[in-house]
Amino acid sequence: MVDFFAQQDLARRNARLLVVLFLIAVLALILLANLLLAAVLWSSDNYNLYTGQRAGWDGFAAYFSWQRFGGIGLAVTATVALVVLVKWLQLAAGGKVVAEAMGGTRLLPQTRDRAERRCLNIVDEMALAAGMPVPAVYVMNGERGINAFAAGQTPTDAVVAVTRGCIEQLQRHELQGVIAHEFSHILNGDMRLNTRLAAMLKGITFIGDVGHVLLRSGRHHRTGIEHHRSSRAPMLPLLGLGLLVLGWLGGLAAGFIKAAISRQKEYLADACAVQYTRDNRGIADALKVIGGYPPGTLVQAARAAEMSHIFFGQVEPGLWQLFATHPPLSRRIRKLEPGWDGQYIQRAIRHYREEPSRPGAAEVGVGRAALVTAALVSAAEPAAEPDADFGPEPDQLESELARRHELPLAFVRYSHEPLGALALTLSLLASTDAEVLHKQLAILRDSGIQGLEDLVHTLAPDVAQLRPGQRLPLLELCLPALKSQSPNQYQRFKRSLLALIRADRHTSLLEWCLYQLLRHYLDPEFVQVKPARARHRSLDKVQFPLRIVLSMLAHQGRGEASTTFRLAADTLGYPKLQLLPREQCSLAAFGKAVQDLADCYPLLKPPVLKAMATAASASGGLDAVERELITSIAAVMDCPLPDVLGNSSVPHHH
């Protein structure tokens, strides 16, 4: 079994390695820039077009000075730092920014396209297997190559993007393997590392862009001999050429760093895909299809090369292996199937009509003229049988999803519609007290969302019948449709959510968890949110937040509070930690404490969650309500894995 927390810790160490390599590359650029400027100045003073060199190379060293070295170093460092900052701010806005920059179109839950529905269904399955909410899915409609990527800063703002070739060419088990591979990148903590990598490498290669500009600007200068003798202006193109060479060398360094950081993560992600799907055939067969498919994993989007390290496969063909961001296909396959016979799977290229590829195009649909054209084309051409196995129809997929989650089929269908998802989520907060429910319905009536009050009134009695273990899966199924709201609609929804919680003038711990869970997963979609960062290396630094959380859970649990608290504290190795009185365990203090614990290093989180589980339960075994509570807290801590509580191989840190 892959220990995702150990891998997150490794990703954090790789981030430190990346910073070291980056600093070495910047220092090398500063040295080369000084050499370049000295060469330009020496050449300007000591070289003539007709007579050649006037003085020997012995005088070259005179053109170096520490003052100039410091100035150039400062200029290069400031330029690179500014470019890195700008690029980081662009990418830190969330995975959807990266997906849309690549030409991706968001797949809506209500799509009826069979390939798209199958893809969404598989993403639902993988999210369940990974113990995390369903991420948004984007499709790159103009791309025939078979490729995919995951992007974002954290699981809360993660997206999964696939090419049209990926969802059209792969059979179901193969697509499962590819999607599972991308989910592992999300949970291994690779996405933030990938963002840092892209930002830093842009800073290194930017100098070459400056050189290109200078080289072009030099064409506007006069190049007469007399002007050449009296001015250094013609040296501008030479300086531009030098910077272009610097940029090229920086690009080589960037390619080497990118390849060094990326390749090993692909082997790990392939192994994780097997863990999720419980079958090595899916990911292995997907790689075999790519090997026998002429377009391979080629991606033609303008920014694909810049972000090549985030993709499932190599986006550019024919790269020298030293600079390849992915291991060779054959090596990846043999890692999964040691006895592979070396034969790839041949699959015919399908010539499909291009779907809308601009962001938001799928929402507004196609025009009447396009519909008429599509009808004429489909009538004139016989439908080709696809090699890809699209599996059951959308209705059958919904039935299977309902069965797997043990939810009413109507709930699954409502969860795919924006209004239905809003109603189901708010119905989870509907009171069984008639007077409070009347107040809540009045709040919804004034929310300005047409039809919401009636739908909640209809759904609330059936939602109230759900068992505790069914509520969290229902909420997670609703997340993709909730993310399709506009920012104004989301603000209204959030206000309604808070008003419903406060309607009875009492906030329960489960209501707090529901609100925090929704805020944690939806806020990054609509507002800029600063993600949690690993800053606590030891639990010693978070003893007071631990005390608050364990005390709150002990008071809320089924067991005797002092006994369960003592067991939980002893589990963490803190025998002197004391239970707080119930009156000191406010929800506000609890919320702040959970946020503090979210900033712990990855390997510290599993033992903390186990201690929470011990504090919340009477005998160490969690019932459905307690598991729902701990799972919600785990998600807010960016630790949403189903097997965390059963994993006892995590070292203590003191």
C-alpha cells in the first residue's frame, strides 16, 4: 500500500531540492550574464570590422568589476523573482485557471454525451476510492492525443482535465487507470510542487524572452560604419543574442530540473492507480494503447510544453531522455507488467467533429446553424463503431451510482443539477421541528433563488430519513454542480446556509462540520483562498489546539469524557495533557484549533486523526455519526483518506 502522507512529506522535501536547484541555476545565469556583458564591452572597445582585434585577450579581465557583478546580480535576481511571483499568482488561482489556459471546457454533470458521462462517472468512482470530494472535470476538445492532467494547489481546488482523444479512444478500464493516476498526483501533494516548478522555470527562461526582444529591437538601429565607430548601439543585437543564448542555456537547465523532479513521480502515480482500481490491467493497457496510437500523447495547446510535467504522458515527441519529463512507455509498462510481450494495442483514429473548446462554451450550447450542420453531416455519414467501450447509458450509470452509495436514485439525479444540488445540501440542515422548519423555509423564500423553497420542502422529509453514513457521500456528489454556480449565486447560497444553521439559535458540531466542509471545498472556486502550509514540524507546537479538539470530541462522544480524552492524549504521547471543561470548548475555538492542525507537516496528521477518533468514540470503534464527523474534520485538514484511521505505521515527532 502506498503511504500518501509519506509521499506528501517527500513532495515537500522535493520542493526544497527544487529551490536549491533553482538557486544554482540563477547563480549560473548571473555569472554567465557578467561574462556576456564583459565580452560585449571588450568587443566594443577592442574589435574593428576591418582591422579585427586591436588588443590581446589579456585585457579581457579588466572588464570585470565587483560593483558591476553586484548590479547585474541584483538585476537578474529581481527580474527572475518578479517573473516567478507573477507566474505563481496566475497558477495559484486554482486548477481551473490552468485547465482553461490549455483550452479546456468544463464538463457539466447534466451532459448527455456518452463519452463525457462515462468520464464523469469514473471520476466519481475514483473520488470515492480516494476518499475526497469529486473534482471538476475539463475536456480539451481539440486534442486527439491521449493525455490528461490534474492541476490545483490542494484537493479543494483540484481539477482533472482529459483530452478528447483520451475519452474517445480508451476503454472503460483504461480510462479508469488514467484518472486514478491523476488522483494520485492530487493526494501525493504533487500539484503544489508542479505549480512551484512551472513558476520557477518561467523565471529562468524569461531572460531568453528578453534577449529575443532586444535582438528584434536592434534591427531598428542604423548600422553604418561611422555610427559603429562612434556608438555602441549596434551592440544591442549582440547583447540580445547573448541573452537569447542565456535563455537557451536556462531552458536546458529548466528542462533538466523538470525532468529530474518529474520522472520518478510518474512511476509512483502508476503504482497508486493500481491501488485505487485494484487492477494493473487498466493503467498498463492505457499505456499500450498510447504506444500503438499514432498521435500518442501529443498535446498541441500553446502552453502545453511549458506545463509538460503535469501531464499523464510526454506532450512533445522525440525529446532526449535526459530532458524527458516522463519515463519511456515500455519501461512504465514493464513496471506494471513484468511479463509484457512488447506488443502495443492498435486502435483506429476516430475523426470526430470538434466540440466547443472555449471556457463556458458548453454551458451556452451550440447555435441553430451548428445544429443543422451537425444533423446534415450525421445523416450523410454512417456512424462508425468506436473501439472504446462506453459502457452503460447515462441512466444506467446513475442507477449504479445510487446503488453504490445506497442513495435514492432521485437524489443522485438531483445532485447533478445546480438547483437540485442546492436543495439537497440545504435539506441536510432542515429541522424536524415544525416551527424551526417554517422559519427556514421563509429564509429560502427570501433568498431570491427561484424554486428553492418548494424543492427543499419536497426533499427535506426524505433527506431526514438518510442514515448518517449516507449524508457525506450525498454532499460530495453535489459538489460539482454547486461549483457551477456564479459567484453571486454562491454568496446567496452561503448566506442561506448560515441562516438555516442559525434558525434554531443553536449550532451543533455536525452543522459546523457541514458548513466548514462546504466552505473548504467551494470557497477556492469563487474567491482567492490562501491554502494551508506545512509549518509545524512537531506536535509540541500545537499542544493547545490539540487539547481543544480532543476535549471537544471527548465531550461530544459516547464514552466518558475524561477516559476517552486520556486514551487519545496517551496515544499521541502526551500524558500531561488535561481535559478542558465543556464550557471552554466553544465552536469558534474548535474551528481555530482545527485550522492550526491543518498546518502540521503531512506525517503528523494521521496520528492526530487517530487520536481524534479515539476521543470521539467509546471504545476506539467509530459509529456512522462519529466517522462522518472525523471524516469532515480530516477533509478540512486536507487529509481526506478513508484508510487513515487504520494506518498505524506513522512515526511520532517530538
